[in-house]
Amino acid sequence: MEKMPRWADVVLVPLISIALAFIAAGLVVLAIGENPFDMVFFMVRGALGSSSGIGFTLYYTTNFIFTGLAFSVAMHARLFNIGGEGQATMGGLGAALVLLAVPWPHWALALPFAIMGAALLGAAWAAIPAYLQAKRGSHIVITTIMFNFIGAAFMIYLLNGILKKPGQQSAETVTFPKGAHLPTFHEMLAPLGIEFSKSTPANISFFVALIAAFLVWLLIWRTRLGYQIRSFGQSETASTYAGISAVKVTIISMLISGGLAGMLAINVVMGEAERLILNFTEGAGFMGIAVGLMGRNHPVGIVLAAFLFGTLNQGGFELLWEMPGISREMVLVIQALIIVFTGALVNFTRYPLERIFLAMQKRAN
Amino acid sequence: MANDKTQGRQATAAPAIELVGISKAFGPVQANKDIAISVAKGAIHGIIGENGAGKSTLMSILYGFYKADAGEIFINGHKTEIPDSQAAIAAGIGMVFQHFKLVENFSVLENVVLGAEDGPLLKDSLDKARVKLTELSTEYELNVDPDAIVEELSVGHHQRIEILKALYRQAEILILDEPTGVLTPAEADHLFRILHNLKTEGKTIILITHKLREIMNVTDTVSVMRRGEMDSTVKTSETSPEDLAERMVGRKVLLTIKKPPARPGDTVLKVDNLKVVDEFGVARVKGISLEVRAGEILGIAGVAGNGQTHLMEVLGGYMPATGAISINGQDIDLTGVHSDGQSRRARGIAHVPEDRQAQGLIMEFMAWENMVFGYHHDPAYQKNRLLMNNAEIRKQSQAKMERFDVRPPHPNLQAKSFSGGNQQKLVLAREIERNPDLLLVGQPTRGVDIGAIEFIHQQIVNLRDQGKAILLVSVELDEIMSLSDRIAVMFDGQIMGERDPAQTDEKDLGLLMAGVSERQGAA
């Protein structure tokens, strides 16, 4: 017998968690002498109240979908890929190399190749930790986190060296060819007669992310490979019995995971910056862990969680602007509280709720 | 009834334990319903029942793990609240769990003292315990060296340490949960002698088991539980195994299977001088040779941990080995470091693994997903090159589940929501329906209800009668004797001898299982 209906687990638990998180964050805001209702108002308005706000929210959402999917594919094989940050960084390099190599005539031609470049280098960056885990038993958490640092340092080296735009000081490449420019929401919606803010970075990558989410769903729940990944993640001993190779599953799922993380570069490097810059990932790789956990490693959940975190991210920036009494650190505290309640403390909500449902069932009997 | 019992009443006359009206529900599941039981002081009282009948819940309430929703507990006639295990120990109740709770790298002494230290400094407690331990050990024939390290001792010793722990805490009432599951017949006999000694000293013993023979041999009274309710309590001398089985299941049960004589055909499996060294470098199988022919069941008896598991893993294709194995006359490559389960399946070997929950099934997967586990590469289960044909798998799974009487026959339920017996039927359905040449079966009825055992045994015999070869490994001697056409006994990685089930008995096999060699019987 199920402890509670599925809809309660999937919908009610996150909603209550978010409500609790806002109550806790509200108390903190109250403690520093600011109005918590103003906080919520400015955050929501900032993120969703205007087309420019929505544009930024969707832009961040796109990043979090990619990294959230990346985390979840590895997690299905019970591999804790904490290296999304480094894999995304290398994905940026892959996309940049592809885009700089050829004078692309049109974005539609450039996009698939940039995706391949980004995914390939992202996967390559995950391949070494995957190999070490599969063949040598080096723990994936340790190796992937180390590879984040290596990736960051390597990028600094490249952007101050051979990839640096000649004749200037900042660590960045030259701008990509005009033909590699991805359509923004403004450009996509204008022909339909919808006025969307021109100043936001949201671009067609958002749809690439949604397609990726669908493909991940197909992979995990409809293919033989996904079946093997899930089997391995649920029980390594049983998978051995069934003749599923641990080495193969470990390496393949990490390659897919790294590739997805690398695709973040499509949104940020190709779509927004249009050149390779330092630290373009802005922590999205780590955020993907929270997104994956909150989304229960299911693509639909991940898209929703990514949207929530995108909203928080954008709302947080607006909050800084609107409420001078709230510092940058305070915004981080608020965001962290929400992550804690929705991710780490989810059982804090679930268990009491389960008990309520059980009591209701009992009365019904 | 107990309600009118007062403090003034003589403790000796009162039963050691009396439970009145105990009820406990887990959500919608009523695990115990209005249970009443009374155990006389100085008696050995058996509790039997199928899995899920509520035995463990009842004992957990008595030991303070769960709080009953309703009901009262009387210890020696006094009403006692047992909110936690500390209170249970204080009330003189000791529990020996099925899975021992010992610190492997501590000495016996340290394990016994653990949790019952007198003060912050260990030495005093240890010195005191040493004296007491020696006393107890000789008094009850427990024979345990206080300074031995636990991990170096046998399972039988581990169990005796658990008993010592309880006695050290002045237990007057001892509860043993499935105590003989891991013991050789000789070790089990030793345990029963210990229990008998304890009884003579006036201790009260509750024995939870599913083995009817043990109940018949050692208990004074026996209570049968069924579906959360106390069915009946009878004097052991006034009942029989058949009677008890019927009370447990609620219908007549065949305890031994009727099977026509085997008609062995060609050799299907041939194992020659097989040696297995495990990942720690320990030799587990030390040169085994055997043959299984079409249409016969070769049973391998032995105490758990004598190499049977490794033998099965090698045959199933996920353990490297040296020597030679051939199936239908064709040699199998044994050198593979990685799992070779796929190619074994392709050669017509099906495997029902010993541990269905850790190996045979993925508990989080739904039944239909489990029904192709290991055979997920079969083209019949694919829609095209990329996608699996989930709808077809579901449909086939449902049919297989119905044929194997899996209850409930719903392919969309997670494996973990089935009972042990039905989980085993899922695995059997998957493996037998592949129509294999050779079926490897490990512990087919461990933790399975009596009613389901009958069905599972029948399926195995049916497969044999279709001319398939079956290699059966079981620690249950009854099962080996009833199913096998030939019996081989394993001890310490070797085959000690082979017997015809019609011309052997438990004592004979028990000697071989304990390693007393008698080579002339070997093939």
C-alpha cells in the first residue's frame, strides 16, 4: 500500500517545502528589520513581472535544466557527479573552438556543430573521472570536484594565452562570427507581434534544453541503455547477476552527464556572451545538483525545479536593486534557505504529510 | 484473565509472559490483532507462522521496538510498560536476533560488555564480566573463549555470544528469532542442548521459527499465528507437523512433494576440477567436479558459506574461476573478469539466485521491469533499435505472473511490495519461462511461506520432468531430501560425498556437512 498518493508526493511536498522556505527566509528578513512581504513581492515581480524579468529568468532556467539533467543522468547510475561546473567550462571551450574555426553563415548550421563541440568536450572532461571510477575505484565525487579546479585553471591559462583576443587586456576570445548569433526571445517573438524585452539574454537554447529534457526522459525510461543505467544505480549486485557491465554503465552515463553539462555553453557562451569569457558558468554546475535533487531526477521535475531556481536567481538580483537594506549576502542566505528546505530537508515535509495521509486512509476504512 | 491479577499474587504461579489484547497497525496494515498469549515460566514456547503473520511485530512489541496500539503486557504477573529495549532488558527480557548484532573486531568480552559498562573506565567492567562470563559459559555449555575476536569465530559461536549477552544482562526470558537458519545440524543440536539447560535453570524461552521439525523437537507449547491473529496455542505433544502446517496456512498442505522417478538423459552440465578464489584471495571452491544430466535434480547440501554461493556465481557467469565447465558438451570461457551473465543466458543457463532481493530482483523496479531483468537484450522485448517495447513486456509479464500464481498479478507494482514468496515466484517465472536447458536454483524457498513452497517445488519438479537439468543449492536439508534425485554435500569448498536420497538420512548428511569425510561415496 502506498503511503500517500503520488500527486501529493510530487506536487504537495515541494509546494509546502517552498512555503516553509519562504516563511524561514521571511523570519530572517524580519530579523534584520526589513519587510518580508516586500521581499517576496520584489522577488516575484523582479523575476516574473516584466518581459525583461521573464527573459532573465528563462535564461537562468535554461542553464539549470542542462546542469540538472547532467546531474540526474549520472545519479540514475548512482554516480554523484559534482563536476558539472568543470564539464560546463570545458563545454564552453568546445563551443568556442567550433564557432571560431569556421565563418559560420547561419546560426541554424552553427548550432548543431556548437552543440557537438560543447557536448564532446564536456563529456571528455567527465571521461577521465569516469574511467578512474570504473577501473580504479577512485571515488567520483573526489575526482570530479578536482576536475572542476583543473578545468577552471586550464581556462585561465587558455584565455590569457593562445585564445586571448589580440591587442587587449581582458581574458576573453574574439567575438564569434555574426552568423553564429542565436535568435533571442525578442527576435523570435517579434514576427508573431509579441513585444519581448530586447535587453534579455534568453534565446533559442531554452528550447534546446527542453528537447534535451525530453531525450533524457526517453533515454532513462524507454531505452535499453536507460534500463541498464537504472538497474545499476538501484543495485550493483543485481546488475552483476543480470550481466550488466559496471564499467560500461559507469563510463557511458558519465559521458552523457558531462555532455549535458557542457551544453550549458550553448546558452551562455554562444547565446549570451558570443565569445568565450572566464567563469561564465556562474555556479550553475553546482546549482544543477540542487535542481536534480529537487526535481527527483525526473526531467519534468528538473524543468520545474530549474524554473524555480531561475526565478530565485533573477528575483534575488532584483531584490538587491529594490531593497538596499538587503545585501548580496542576504540574498544568498534567502536562496540557500530555499535550497535547504526543498532539497535537503524534503523529508521534514514528507514524513508528517505521509502520516496525515495514513490517518486519513485509516479513517476512510 | 490477567486484569484481576494483583501485585500480591505469587510470582512463581504467574506466567512469565502474558500478553493481553495486543494490537498494532502500520498504516492500513493490521500487523497484530487482539493477540493473547501466555507463556509459563521455565517453558520453551514456540511461535510459528508464515511471513507476515505478525510474529516479528509481536516480539518487537515485547522488546520495546514498537509500541502497541492497544493491549497490556504482564511479566511474572506484573503489568509492565515496555517503551524501549532498555525497559525490556530491565524487565529481564533478552533477544537474540536473526542477524547478529556484534562488533566483528571486538573480543567476545568487549562485545558482551558493550552497552552494559559500569563506568567510564573499561577495566573494572571487563574484569567483572570475565568472571561472570566464565561462570555462565560453563554452566550452560556455551564454550566461548572470552578473549577470542568475534570475526574469527564461527556463526554458531556468534549466536552463543548473543545468548551470553542476554544472560549477562540477567535475562530471565530469552527470545530467539529463527536461530537455526545459519547453523549445521550439529550446531543446531548444540543450541538446543543450551536451550534445554537454560530451561532447567528456570529460564523461559520463546523460539520463533518456521521449521516445523524444530518446533516438534524442542518446544513444550506452540502458538500458531496467521494473518496478524493468534490462531491457536497447543501442547507440542498433542500436535503434528501436518496439523501445524494446516493451522499456519489455513488449508491442507503437502509437506513433501510427490514426484515420479527421474529419467536422466544426456549430460547437460559438466564441471571439472573447478577452483574459485575470491576477491580477497581466499580459496572458496577447491577443485569440484560434478555432472548434471537432463531430467534430473542434483541437490547440493551444505551449511551456508562452504563455497556453494561461489559455485553458483561462477556458473551464473559473474565470478572468474579456473578449471573447466561445459554445457551440452561445449566449453565455457571462465577467464572473464567482467560479468559474463549475458552469454551464459544465451547458452541456455537460467539462474534463480540465492538472494532474490539483492540479486534476482531490483526492489524499486516494477514487476514487469523485473520480468526482463537479465534478458533485456532479447530482441523480443524491443520495439526498434532504440526503444524497448514496454507495452509488450507488461502484457507478457502479466501472463507469466498469472501462470506462476503471483499475488497480486499486477505488473505495475514495485517488486518490494510483494511478499517474499511472491517475489520468489517472480524470479522463478522469469527464469523458468525462458525454457532453459539448465536451471541453477539457490535457496528457492528461503523466507517463503509454506503454501508457496509447495508451489515452487512443484514448478521445479515440472521443469525436471520436461527433461531439463537442475542444479539445486539449499541449506534446508528437508528441501534437498525431498527434491533431489542425487545429493552432493559441500564442505569447505569441496564435495564431501554423494548420496542417493532414498538411501540416506539427516544424520548421514549432517556428518558430511560437518566435514567428516567418507570418500567412497563420492563420484
